[in-house]
Amino acid sequence: MQIQIIDPNTRRTTEWSGGTTQELFLYPPTGSYAERDFLFRISSATVQLPESHFTALPNVTRYLTPLSEGFYLKINGARWQYLRSGQILRFSGDDDVYCRGSGRDLNLMLKGAHGEMRVLPAGESDLLPHAFVFLYCPRACTVSGTDVPDDAFLSVRPDRLHKLNISAPAALFTIDL
């Protein structure tokens, strides 16, 4: 299994209506989030306003988890629901989403790719091969013997079933084209 820490200096930061977003990974590399030309995108957004409206992304499947305390979300006019840190919400980019609360979140956007985002607890987890496997570590930790700093985004390449050992909770992204 190969583990590579992706250089944080390669992250693109842009603004959205509620704050800023850092693009951790976009595929294909020649794609463009601004032009909605991508198969998948992983990002971290900072919500700076007390109330904001999420960007509409038609035909995109979205996954979201707060990295801070949590947010209240209102989807398609339904009741406000609380999404706590570490809890993952899957929703359509076609949905009309309002957010109350400020903080930071983690996102996976799929458009023509299949995948998921899930939170792994500290300890050992089975890891199957996929076209793309990434791990986001909000805090410094050890990943299968590799020391990882705070706010690290890693590419993981399992060539077969592997045991992944992490010393702190992390978000796992598995994506197939």
C-alpha cells in the first residue's frame, strides 16, 4: 500500500456566497469546478456567515460533514435539521439548501463517478482497492506507520485488501469511475 501526503500548497482557494472553499482534489486534472466540468471534487469550505445558501450543483451527488461543531440545514423547505461534526449527509446538488451556523466542512461532489465519503474511527479498518482512495486527517496522526500533520489530505493506493491503521478519526473517500 502506498500513502502519499498531497502538498497543501496545491490547494486552490475560491470564494462562494457563504465564505471560502479549498479544493483538495479535482478529477480530471484538466477539469474546472467553475465550469462544472469534473467527474469528482473533494473540498473543504469555510462557512463565514450566520446563514448561507449552498451553491446549486445540478446532476451532482454531494456528501457533507462538518469539521467544526456542526450546522443546521434546511433542505427543499423542510424543517431545519442539525448535522453534527462527523455525521455525513448525502444529498442532491439539485436540492435547495440553506445553512445556519459558521465553521468548516468537508465535501465530496460526484458527477459521472461513483463513490462515498465516510468517517473512520481510530483503529484498524479494511480497505479495498478503488480507482481513487483518499484520506483527510483533520488532526496530526499516524496512518499505517506514516506520520501525518494536521489538516492533511492523502492519496492511498491499496493494490489489494489492506488493513488501514489510523491513530485518530479521519474521513475516507472511495471513488470509482
